[in-house]
Amino acid sequence: MPAQSKAQQQAAGAALSAKRGEANKSDLKGASKEMYESMTEEELEDIASTEHENLPEKKN
């Protein structure tokens, strides 16, 4: 499932980083915290790896 906005792609990247132990879970807020708790590492990787060149900043 590709990201639908740059904000979603970045939140998934932050959650993925925490899931892998590269960042602190306690630093997560909002969407990235929800993604961390509800998604697998594979799902987060799918969203975080989306090319964000043609994505809107935020989903309408």
C-alpha cells in the first residue's frame, strides 16, 4: 500500500525507525505513534518506501 501524501510517508518512516530500534518509541507522536502500534514492519516499509515526488503534502 503506497503512501497517499508526503506526511503519511514521513510518519511511516518515523514509525519504521522506532520499530527497528533506530529511534526511541517515546519520541513518536500522532500518526507515527498509531502506525507503530498498529502496523507490522513490512507494512511500514511499504508505505515509507513510496516515492514522494508527485505526492501532495497532506491528503485532503
